[in-house]
Amino acid sequence: MKYEHQKIEKKWQEKWEAQGAFHASNTSSKPKYYTLVEFPYPSGQGLHVGHPRSYTALDIVSRKRRMQGYNVLFPMGWDAFGLPTENYAIKNHVHPASVTEKNIARFKQQLQSLGLSFDWSREINTTDPSYYKWTQWIFIQLFKHHLAYKKEMAVNWCTSCKCVLANEEVVGGVCERCGSEVVRRVKSQWMLKITEYAQRLLDDLDLVDYPDRVKTQQRNWIGRSTGAEVDFPTTAGDLLTVYTTRPDTLYGVTYMVMSPEHPFIEKWADRISNLDEIRAYQTEASKKSDFERTEVAHDKTGIRIEGVSVLHPLTGKEVPIFISDYVLVSYGTGAIMAVPAHDTRDWEFAKKFSLPIIEVVQGGNVEEAPFTDCGTGILVNSGILNGLCVEEAKEKITSYLTEKGIGRAKVNFKLRDWVFSRQRYWGEPIPIVKCETCGYVPLPESELPLVLPDVESYEPTDTGESPLAKMTDWVQTTCPVCGKPAMRETDTMPQWAGSSWYFLRYMDPHNSEALAGKEALDYWTPVDWYNGGMEHTTLHLLYSRFWHKFLYDIGVVPTPEPYAKRTSHGMILGENGEKMSKSRGNVVNPDAIVSEYGADTMRLYEMFIGDFEKAAPWSSAGIKGCRRFIERYWNLQNILVPQETVRKEVEGAFHKAIKKVTEDIETLKYNTAIAALMSLINTVSNTGAITREELRIFTLLLCPFAPHVAEEVWEANALGTGFASLQPWPQYEEALCREDTVEIAVQVNGKLRARLNLAADIQAADAIAAAKADGKIAAAIEGKQTVKEIYVPGKLVNLVVK
């Protein structure tokens, strides 16, 4: 009987979908379990072999949960707005909607060919007006609660894509997508006030089961610090306020630095005697990304502001002010106090510009190098702080500044508000109009969705406006409040918008009255297990947590956190160990693998390839090995005997395998779970037979990993009624999982001398006697006095001799 994977896999994929085998119910009496994978961006290139690794991993969890009696929601959809599709549409003179439709069809066919148990009845698409109606609705709620606002700000502008880029999209001063120069431009942008939630985003990490590295990335991105704000009087009459985490070093300030974009520069323009020089520096700074400007290795540049200086608030001494691009207007107050004796960056700047360096925490030679390891040092040259340790000095100076009205304690965050507008066509229209009388006004909710209009040209404008700005008939409208003429917002939302709440729509995707019904939200929220790439564990995770918390605050969702558990996977590399790319010629097409070896083989291999959380290289030999394993399972039918029990000689092996696979799925140790099944098939094959009950159990254990072949064997041998995928999960008895023997390490004076296989329940005296009887141990202790005998049950014997 030949194993014909193409025929078998097509058959079961059609059967599962025809009978809705994996469709979740919103009214089930079973306990719920919601597994989620990040929905893909449907590009023209289709799936790569990295996609199935994540999807198959959570598919295995989902299949096991169904077999354990859960009502499982495991959905899929499309994150389909975005710049790559728009650029392709521009280049090929086709509508982005047509491109998206074609790409989705290809992705869906590929995903279905892998036998993933998605509930396709809940498929969503962020470009569908019935979906983005609710994205727009959420934006309006944010606007009404003063969390969405318009602001003039310097942004990263790609000179080729002609759109705003996030800091993370600028690499080495060029656009990550197209490689063109990125410059800084001041533009009016829609912003979302995520900073309002900074503390809660930190605190509530204690509520969720995320890997430590993910929590660390979240905490670092939010960047909470405690310190003080200090007001420095200026000779222009203004107060220049700075934030510092080290107010104890205030006496060591020898100069100040402002961002080149600081608003005081315009205010002081008539006082600054070297304004032309300042302007030239501002222009150069505008060409650099925030990342470039704040790089530690970045060469320090700056210009002294001639005509205005500050007065030290404690000593009254006049202190010079510089502008430098390593200070960002978006962080803190846009200005810093420089203490070169105890900060490497400040020290390098001070040396370059021949500025004073004053030691204020004792230790080192600050003229030769900054003394930065000063967390527990003693204050010197610091007036009222002399002799205090750092922590005492921080407390005293903060109280003093507050008492004198020249400073205050302050908590600060690195997290910035979210730039939420793009000057592009292919995105959600922002449902706001601008009225000369009423200002910015949201559309009435009854008028949603505000549908993206057809345009003849998707080309971005040279002025930086969205292509929608050219559609005057669409742009010109009336104010919903006063009825006077108004203009629609022509910027669109970023791709992050639709992905920040998509998991909620899966719960009730066909609801036309709400983003999801209350009963569905109460039943399914939160997501029980969410898996995705490490590249999305900062921004996407933060943004979606922020939106969810806001929806929780306004009573839409029942939990403060969207995801109870988050895991991340490592990427699959080419056979040469390098990241897969067309330029390297090492891309593996999953369609070719499925065609030649079968989806079950590919699923097994991607789970067997190595530690799920780490990157792993593709191996042609490895894929062939997994195919051989499936064929060995298939051929078990040739040695099947009509016995409805598990034979005594293999009973322990089966119970150990059930336990191993059960536990390893929960910890994503798929490689060792599959290894346990490979070991079990060896044990069974060595007996020359397999009973129906043994084949039934083996089939159910294999089913989450290789579901098509498992279903075929289940049906062909009448091992049970209904789908194998929906049978109860096998159970094990702990007593039958115990090893009869264990390997004991034998040490003499702590040095390993031998290893013995002894009975698992051996007593201490017998284990020590067996150790002494071993030839190597006997020789090692001969003629010596035994001082101590140690037995660690099931692990080791240590004999201490002299």
C-alpha cells in the first residue's frame, strides 16, 4: 500500500472544511481556548518557509486542545494595507485592491495546503470596509477621549517613498524599504497619546505570561526613569528646564545642550549673534535619523549659542549653551545639563570644545577619563551635598530644589507618542474633518465606514501630501457640527492600525453593530496563547496592548490585557546558515516541499529542526528523514494484528511517550516530542507487530503533527468514529512511566570514575555496595580509608576517601 501524500492531503483538507471540523462556536458549553498567530502581510512573493514554523507550532497546540475537550478559536486573516502593495500598484499601474485580492488568494491556498486547522469562517481582511469601519470607530473614541491629537513635529521623510517613516524604519540614514535618503521635515501629524498609558503598560507586564526577554524589551522601550526637573534661568529671561536622573551631580554642570529643534532658538533669534551658523547646523541635523543622532559612537558635533547663556541655579555662575544633534527635542524637555566629569558623552564633548570638567563624585582622574562608576560614591565640590553618598544626595537636592521652587521630582519615560498618520493612499481614511469654525471634528459614527475612494493616481505628491489631497470632490465636505464647508483629513492610518485590534474581530467577525458583541468578547477575551516573531515584541505588542487597555477603560473589552501568554519563534535560515533572501540564492519555496514530500513531512520537519525559539538552518537531509519517518508510520499497517489492548512488553514505552509528547507540546519542545515518537516506532517495529490499540494511540499522538496521514490511517483501519483530529487525547499512568533502571554516576572524592545502571528504586546501602563492587571504583579506593558515603537517589554515589 503506497503512501500517496498529494491525494491524501487534498482529501482531508476538503473533508475538514466541508464539515467545519475546526470552526469555533461562540455558544459552546466547553471551556474556551483562543490560540493566535500573527496574521501575515499578503505580499506577491507568497509564503516563505518561515511562516509555517509559527503557524504549525500553534496549530499543534490548537489540535491538542480540541482533543483535550476545549472549544478552540484558531483564526486567520490578512494585514493587507501597507506601502509595499501601494508601491507595486504604482509601478505596475494596477489598483492596490486588485493586488491585495490576488495576493490573499495565493496566501490562502498555500496555508490551506499545509493542513492548518484555521477557522476559515472567521477570516478577516484589514482593507475590507466592514473591518476598517471599526478601526475608524476606535480612532474616533480615542479622539473623543483626547488621546488622538494633531501636532507639528519633525519627522523622518523618505525622499523616494515620499512618506513619513518611524525611527525603526530608518537604517543608516536611509529608508529600510527602498534605500533612499531620509531627511527630517516638520509636518502636521496625527498622534496617539500612548504615553498616557506608559506606567500601566509597565505594571501590567506582571499580569501576563511572556518570556523574560520579551518583557525586558517592552520595559526598555518604555524606558521609565526617576529623577528631577531643574529650572535654569537664562540671560534672555526664560527658564530652560532639563530632566536628569542624576540631580546629585548638579554642581558638576559646566555647559548646557539643547536640541537643534528647540523652540527657544526661534524665540531668541534676535539675540543670537551667530544665527547663520546655527541655521546651517539645524539643516545638517535634519538629515539624520533619531537613531543616528543618539548612537554612542556618533562623533560629537555642536555649535555654541552666542548671545544667550544660563545661570546655574545653585551657584549663579554663567554657563554656556550649545546645540547638538545628540539631544532630541522629543525626549525629556529637549535640553540637558552636561556633567562631563561623570558622563562619557558629555566628557567627549567637553574635551572637544575645551569646556571645564568638575569632579563632583569622588573617584578616578576625571581629566583623563570620566568617572562613571559612581553609583555609591561620595559627593565632593558640591556645596550642601559634600560628604553625602549618591542616594542621600539625590534625595537632599530634590527636596532642596522643590523647596526653593527651582525644580521638582519627576518620573520620565523614553516612550514617545505614536505618530499615527501617513501621507499615502493605501490605508484607512482618518474619519476627521477640519472646519474653520469648529476645528477638528469626527464624523458621526452613523457615517462609518468612511470608504477609501478610487483614485486615478496613487503617486505621492512632491509636497508631501497624501494622493487623496488631489481629490477635491472627496476632500470638500461639510462640518457635521455647524454645517459649514469643511475639509476631510487626507492622511491615512499606518499599517499598525488594523493589527492593533484584529484579534478582537475574530471573536465575532460578521457583527455589523459593533467591533464584536459583548457576549463574544466576554467569552473569548483574553487570547490564551499568542505566538509571533521577536521583531514584533516591542511596537506591535505595545500598540495592541495600548489599544486594548483603552477599550477596557471605555467598557468595550472585559480584561486589561489582550494576551495571557506570548511566545516567539526563531527564523529558519538557508542551508548556508544565512538569512534567506533572493540575493543570496538560498530561499526555499514551501510549495515545492509540499509537492515533493507532502505537507505532513514539512510540518514535522519544521518542528523537528531544532529549538523552536532559536534560528535554525534548513537541511535537505533533514526533510528526507522526516519523510522516512512518516513512511515507517504508514507501513505499520502492514504488521497490524487484531488485538484491542496494548501489549505488556511495550506498555511502559507507550505511557512514557504519551507523557513526553503531552508535556513537550506545552513547552514548544517539538523536536524532543517527535524524537519520542521516533523512539516509540522503533520499539514497536522491533516486536514485529502492532495491535489496533497501539496503532490507535500512536495515531492520536502523531495527529497534531502530521494530521493528514493520521486521518487516513485512522479511517482505513476503522480505529474509531469521526475525525482522528477530534478524538480524546491519550492519557498516561504515572506509575507506568517510571524507568525500571536509572544511570547512576559514581564519584570518588567528587571526580567521576564510573556510570552504573541500577534499579530505579534501589536503596542507598545497595547503591553504595554496587558502586564499591565495580572494578574501576574498587581499584580507585583500594588501600584507602572511606571517610564519607553519599547517595543522591537516582543520580549519583560519591565516596570520600583519604
